[in-house]
Amino acid sequence: MKRRQRYGERAVAEEGKKKRLSNQEIVLVTYVFLILFLIMIAFLAYFMYKKAPSYVNNPYNANRQAILEERYTRGDILSADRQVLATTVEEDGAEKRYYPYGEIFAHIVGYNGRGTSGIEQMENSSLLSSHNNPVEMFTNELLEKKNKGDMVVTTLLTDVQEAAFDGLGEMKGAVVAIEPSTGKIIAMVSKPCFDPNYISEIWDEIVSEEHSSEAVLVNRASQGLYPPGSTFKIVTLLELLRENPAMAEEFSYNCEGVYTEGQWSIKCAHDAEHGEQNLSEAFANSCNGAFVAIGRQLSFRNVYRLCDDLGFNSPLPTAFPSSRSRFTLKDDGDIGTVMQTSIGQGETLVTPLHMALIMSAIANKGKVMEPYVVDHVVSSQGNQVSSSSPRQWRRMMSEEEADQLSDYLRAAVTDGTGSAAQGEGYNVYGKTGTAEFNSSGDTHAWFVGYAERTANTPELVVCVLVENGQSGGDIAAPICRKVMDAYFGR
Ligand SMILES: [Zn+2]
């Protein structure tokens, strides 16, 4: 009885303490609000008397950037492995944008100086705003000190980007590497390129009439449109598997180096004569004759529909500029055009990024994720501001179709034209392309493929396009290997 009473007394005492604590908390909260309120009033007053004129006197849109640049030091852009890709430094008392990697990330990170491009443009508002401690920011404003803008952390990996850049060497073209399960862009290179550190100095030259054919500022990976050549045989093959699986099963073609029908004839690349070919061999050897014969059996109304599923004639879901790939043939009318189209010539044009996305669908069981390059934004003090999460763009094909295609792609690397893409410690699935772009027989070189270290877990898609590179197998495939070696060798 006594014990219980004592317990009762203690409970009452505890209750009292709690009440006192609550009262203290209320007082604390009141003070916090009061302080915040005073800060707000002070900021309003400060804004009205000191800052407002500069807002009012300037036409809002034209000078908004300049006003923000007066208040914020443009934030940094980092790679996924936390290397600085763009930062702001002081030079002779003035702020200057500095790109430690020079040309290597030129197109995708972009420039800031002659307007903005790339990530500098996409994330302009993040880089010129700040989510640091508000009291500290306010104090800085009062002291007329600039606040440091937020930091953009990308999905790009420096060593993979460097491998792609070095792989292209002096050649013109593009390389793009994507993680198929998420859509993260791991590397994106376009050549010829420019050094964004000197954008103002070189501007007049690179936009001059004389250099217009070079199109230095164009990001060839996402904006360059090229005939797909033999990489399009992936599409022709998929349509055959859809439309006529029995024919796919029994397919046989005797290649004598040239396919002729009426006034039209198409030769196999590099004067090859492939002899007797089943479907897997014809794909692995990239036999033009066999694929023209297949194309002549297909309904091009259906091929057009398939191309629609694959994202031709549609904008790509990118936050940076990208071109629409083009597929125009809707019927089986003109035999010459059907023959050309079946092997990726004719009117068809694709971007390297789009080709990489089609390959991503095969690697990712038919589904394609939206490609993205900004992983997250943090304040310069490390407060998380926003982050990207992977999103599905579309389903391009069924899981079964993706599985079937991967068998053909594997054979093209183990027993076909893509052997130079195979490195050590991972398996590559891919397709070469050698695409004619003029009447003198000059060709662009393609390789598009994916790699995995363990079965059924594709990790990286790579697409390489070399302008006037002549041979997909000899020129583009080894660049792909360098990129994959860098990725898996990390
Ligand atoms: Zn052939």
C-alpha cells in the first residue's frame, strides 16, 4: 500500500516535470518564430531599399541571369566519382568558369560564357541558387558577400568518359555509354570538340562560315543524324521474328557477294562472299544479300509500326537537345527503296543515343529507361536539394524478343564482325554497322552493344559512331572495347 502510494507521488512529480518541459518548449518555439519573423522583416526591408532597384530597373528576362550572378557564385558540376567538371575561380579579381577536364566533357557539361549549353544550361537555375543555412545566407547578403550556388552531381564517370574521348582520337564521331537498368548516362563524347575554358576567345572562329561544316558545337551523340547501316539489321531481324518465326527458323541464303533484283543490286560489305548462311550466321557476318532477301518478304507497313514502337519519328526523352530519328518507308512499293531500307540505308537516319536506347531495350528485357545525366543536386554545404530516380520511357519489345535478339547479338561478337569489341572478364553482345553516306562508297563506322560480367545482368550499353570510319568491325568495335574495359576495370 505504502509502495503504491509512493509510486503515485512519483508519477505526479514526473507529470509536473513534463509540464514544465512543455512550457519551456513553447517558449523556445515562440522565440524561434519571433527571430525568424524579425529576419523576414529585416530581409524585406533590405530587399526593398537595397536590392529592389536593380530588379525594377532591369527588364526581367534579359538580365535575370546577371542579377543572379551578382548574388551567387555559380555552383560546381561534379562527376559521379566526385571529380570537379566545372567550378568557379577568381582571376584578376573577377569570377571565371573553370573546366579542369578541358575538351573531354565539352558537349555534355557544356559552357557558360557565350550563353550556356549542356548541363550548364539544363541546371542553370540550380547552379545559381543556394540551399545553404538561411541565416548564413542572409548574413552574407547583408555583408554583400556572394552565396555559393548549389552543386550538380552527374551520372558521368571520368575514366569511362576519358576512354571514349581517347578512343575516338582525332576522328569525328560520337560515343555514348548508358546503364540500361536505370538510364544513367555514364559517358557522352562528341568530336570535333572545343575547350569550354576559352569559349569566348574561340567563339568567332567555331561559328564562322569556314568552320560551319565541322559543326563543332553540335553534340553528335544526341543531335547527329546518321544512316544506321547494318545496325538496322537488328530491326529487320526483330520484324522477321515477329512476322514469320517459321521463316526465321528455316532461313537459308546462299551469298555470292551481290543480291540482284531487276535493275537493282546490293553488294556485301568489303567485297565479301559469305556462301551458305543460316539466320544467325547472316546476322553475325552482316550479310547484306541475306537481309535484303528478308526485307523483300516483310510487310513494310509492319516495319513502320515496329519503328514507331522503337521510338523513330518521336522526340527522345532528354533534358538536353536531341534529334528525332527518322523512318519514312510505309509500304512495299518501290523495290529499290525496300532493299536499301532493309539494310539501314535509304531514308533512315538515327542518332547514336537512340541506337544506344534500342540496345538498352534488348539488354533490359524490352523496357527502356529515360536517359538522364543529373543524378542529384546538393547545396555547397551538403544539404540534399533534389535527386533523380529512374523512370521507364517505353517498352520497345517483349521480354522473349529481347532474349532472342541477345542470342543473335552474342553470335555477332563471338563468331562475327563484332569480335574486336570483346574484352576480358565480361561478355559482349553487339552489332557492327558500315553505313554508306555518299555515292562514292564512303562509309560511317558503327558499333552498338552491351556487356555483362555475370549472365543475365547487363551492366553497360555502348554505342560508337565514327564518321567516315569505313569499317564498324575494325574501327568502331575496338573503341567500344576501350570504353567497356575502362568501365569494368574501375
Ligand atoms: Zn553476304
